[in-house]
Amino acid sequence: MIMTRNRLIHCALFIAGIAFTASAGMALNEYVLSIINFAGIFIILAISLNITNGFTGLFSLGHPGFMAIGGYVTAILTFPVSKKAMFLEVPPWLASMEMPFLPALLIGGACAALTAILVGVPVLRLRGHYLAVATMGFLIIVQVLITNWETVTRGPLGLNGLQPLTHLWWVYAWVVITVYVSWKIKFSSYGRSMLAIREDELAAQCLGINLFRTRVAALAIGAFFAGIAGGLWAHLVTAITPASFSLVLAFNIVVMVVVGGTGSITGSFAAAILFSVITEIFRPLEENFDIYGIGEILMALILILILIYRPSGIFGNKEPGVLSPPNKKGGCL
């Protein structure tokens, strides 16, 4: 009975999302649609980082690095052949290739996930602030490589004139996929293993959970969706540069996860929407008065207040409105 009710709630939310996407595309102007698209991309980023930071208790600042890898790979694969021959010095097989958007997105996400595995093998042996510094170093390395690999990435100039392939339906579809995958992970035995590692590593290891393998998998899954978000981002703004993937972006995504609740998918979803709207509300004020950074300052203040008065975040580790099936003793799981 409880499972049936949960499924009905999920189906209702899915249908409501389709109705909103269809009506928004017809009724709203381009500016509002762009805000909604950016909010959807931040939802993907926040939930995917929550898989890494929230479920397993890691503290990674390298999410924009995976986003950059996915974004550049997707952009290069979808770049028109005529422009590749003019601007890029890539291998002949790549210069003559122009892929559709979906396969390019998937390849970009796969490249980000593969990079996460390669990076995770040495890095995830670290803990706490050492891990945070190491992942921050990874982000800086990615930025430096993209900036200096001018024959492929055009360096600081970036890739401009990309096709505007990202629209509301693409963003909504990937938001649904990200939420679905993270939800299935959280409420599975594998997700319980991740949460057990976050709560007590020694106890989880005594239960037979492979700590290292689980951490690497969490990092790779989060990186895959970060790569997808990078591809969507690039083809929404029709340009991609190394400066787009900075420590400020890493800070913003971490704030969304912490404020929403580390481990809460609903919290990451709500916090991503909240901060996306706050950023856009203060943007005209910053431009009119030539005072920049108001949105980031407000986000920092909200983070400080949350850490003081509710360290577990607004939703904690819970998913509001979701009923758990009763266990054998008559209680709830």
C-alpha cells in the first residue's frame, strides 16, 4: 500500500513536470526560459554532487572539472565540420565527425566518469580537508590544461558559436534521469552501503563493504552527470571557456548540497532552484550599480546560518512526503 502510494506520488510529479515544461515553452519569454534551464542544470549538478558528497560523506571540490570535461567533449563532437577545419587542429577522424547531440552528451559524460575513476584511484585514499584540497587541485589542473591546449580548445578564447541545442525538454529529461538514478541508488542496498560509509567507516568495513570501490563508484556516477550538465550548459549559452568552471562554481554547488541537506535529493533539488532564482534576482542590481558578487555574498551568509542553526541542512537526510515500508518489528525503516 505504501509503495503504491509512493509510485502514485512520483507519477503525479512526473506528469506535472511534463505539463509545466510544455506550458512554459509556449507561455514564457526567452529570458525566463533561460533561467529555468539554468536552474535545471544546477539541479543536475547539485544532485550528482550529492551522490558523492552526501551519500558517501566525501568532500569533493572538483565537480566543475568534470563538468568542463563533459562540456568540451560534447562541444567538440557537435562542432560543425566546416568550423573544425578552420579553428581546431584535431585528428582527421575527429575533424570529419559531427555527432548528434544525445550521443555527444553521453560520450562527454562517459569521459568525465572515466576521468573520475582515474583521478579517484589515488585521490580517494585521502580524507577530510586533504581530499578537498586534492580535488581542488584537480579542478585547477583541468583549467590549466584547457587554457593551454589551444589547438583543440582555443585556449582562453574557448569555443564560440556552438549550436543552441539545449532547450527545456532536454534539461527536463536529464533532470528526471538524474533524480531517478540517484533515488534508485539511495533506496537500494548499494545506497545503504554508501550511507553506512558516511556514518561510520569502520562499522561499514566490518560489515564487508568495500570502502574504496564504493567511493570511486560514487565519484564516477556524480562525474557522469556533471559531464552531462557541462554539455547542456555549453549548448545553452552557445559558448564554453575555461573561466566558466572556477572555484566559485564549485563553492556554489557545494552550498546547494549543504543547504538542502547532505544526502537529501529533495533538498538538493529545492536549494538549486532557490539559489538560481536568487542569483538572477540580484543580477540586474549588480549590473546597474556596478557592484558584483551580491548573490555570492548572500549564498555565503545563508550557508553560515544553516551551519549554525541546522548543520544537517534544511531537509537533512530525509525525503519529505516519502513513506517508508514497515519493517518486521512493525516500525519504519
